[in-house]
Amino acid sequence: MRRAIALAARALGDTSPNPVVGCVVLDAAGRPAGEGHHVRAGGPHAEVAALADAGERARGGTAVVTLEPCTHTGRTGPCVRALAEAGVARVVYAVADPTPVAGGGAAALAAAGIDAEGGLLADEAAAGNEAWLTAALRGRPYVLWKYAATLDGRSAAADGTSRWITSPAARADVHRLRAEADAVVVGSGTVRADDPQLAVRGPRAEAGVTQPLRVVADTAGTALGPGARLLDGSAPTLVAVADDAAAGPLAAVLDDAAARAGRRAGVVRIPRAADGRGLDVTALLAALYGRDVRSVLLEGGPTLAGAFLAAGVVDRVVCYLAPVLLGAGPAALADAGIGTIGEALRLDVTAVDHLGPDLRLTAVPGPAPEPPATKES
């Protein structure tokens, strides 16, 4: 099963809206006979790839797979049928499929006379498929907020300069996060201050990684100018604007980008937030989900991060903390709707790692704070 989990991880960022899945087939004597993983949506599922690798040695054997085999026919046929036709006698899977469309594989296997057992290394397999499972259960993309800060919590200097707070090792790790995400989201402030590119660069790009969708939350539709790096054609770009924003200026910029790079960036209109400041985060995530985005890397500045946290949609936080002091400058997080210490969002730190001189802290939101006790009269 650990080998199957490792195989699944090879395709992180490449399979949406499908999960990452790995499979190892053992022959009737329990010896490895074949293996495979789901490479891309529309392609063979992990079980089919592993069965093809095993050939006739699969007959009477065992399929070990990270996710319960599917029962539905989409762009490919149901894996339960493929396993039955290959003559597999037993299936061991880690995580049950929670979707109503594809779930129920264990029962279907049993009906086909195949012994099925679930739960082996379920926690490890679920961790590798965390983004897809979160999206499947919550009906919105999984959100990982990444930010870099100095030891005193600054995201930039007082004069606005912000590049290279962290080391090359930390910056390389950010490209790993981008490669594993379906979309990278920033706000208009980040675009104006940094003119980011947001594409995956380095060895992963050279290996042919699927570039994430670059998303700009730009309420007024005025942040992108001619020549913006986000419109360079190296990855697809989507500009999210308010549903009442003027169309003319942005359309002219996108027309220019199409002429230069041969690719037109898309535009999606999103309702404004209830307080009129920025876009409705929940509606933005719903629009991305409708475009097959199942995981989001939030790289926006303090304002956008505050909006996502206030909306309660951040599933994981990765902080790159540099041993640097600035003493002044913008904080890493702006207003998140927290007015008192009792409302503070408490995080559970799950990992602390050294990356060069920097620390990488990984954390997940803890339980919601208890409401204050009321005195009885």
C-alpha cells in the first residue's frame, strides 16, 4: 500500500477533477506483478494501468489501491468491471470513495465475487489525497494559504519592497506547492506591487508539469496592464472581477495579451462581498470549482488572505519564516474579521522544517473557539 501511495503522489496537480490514485497488483502467490497510477483526467485509472502492467499474472491475485475502485462510466469504464474481467480475487483499498457517483465499489466488488477490504493505511492515503477529498466533501476547492514573513511578521519593508524575504530553498519549495495546485490565486494589490508570473519554474517545469490556472481577484478589473507577466502565455490566466465592473479597460489589455502571446485570458464575474469590499470569496471558489479546480494555492497579500480567513475557507497554512527583522512594513495578514482574542483562529502546527536558513511551518485550523459562557440569573 505504501508503494501505491507513492505512485499516486507522482500525479499531484495533474489529475483534477479526479483524485490521485496508485495501485499495485500482486499475483496469486503474493508477489508484485504490476503497478500503475492515474496520470491525467481522461486517461486510464490506476487499477487499469496496473492490470495492464501485470497482464495474466493478475488472475487470482490481489489489487492494492489507495482509493475504493469506482463503479461509474465516465471518460473511462468502471474499475470494478476491469478488476472482475482480469480475474482478480481480492481487492485491498485504503480510503472509501465519498462521492455518490463513483462510490459503492466495495459492494460492487462483493457482488462480482471479489473479496474487498478497506481501511489499510487509510490516514496515509487520505493525507496524500487531502485536496480532492476536501473538495469532494465540501463542494469547494481545498485552499492552502502560503505566505512568507520576517521573524517580526512583516511581508514587506516600509518602502513596499518585498522580494526575496526568504532563501532560494524556500522559494523553490513554493514552486512545488504551485505544481501540486490546480490554481494559484492572488489579489490586485499583489499584482500592482510585484507583477508576479505565478507559473511553475525550475526542474518541475522542465519535466512538463501541468501549469496551474493563474487567478487574479481584481474587483475593479484595473490591476493588469499591458505587458503584465501574468499575461505572458506561460500558463492560463483567469481574471475575477466584480459583476458590476466596467468591461472596457480590461478587455483592451486582454486583447493586447492575445496579440502578443497568442492566448486570451479568461474573465469571470463574481458578486461583491456583502460589505462591498472586494469579491465574495465563497462565490469565487464556487466559480473555480465549476471549472474543475479542486485545489487552490492562495498566494495573495494580507488583504486577500484576511478575506479568505474571514470566510472560513482556509484548510491549511504554510508559512515560510525568515530570520530577518524589519521593524516596520505591512503585516502578513490584514483584517480577518477577528475583533477580540477570544475569536482568534487557533492553529495546530503539524510540521516544522528547516529550508536553508528559513523555517517552514505547516498548520491547520484548530477547533472553533467556544462561545463565552453566560451567567445564570
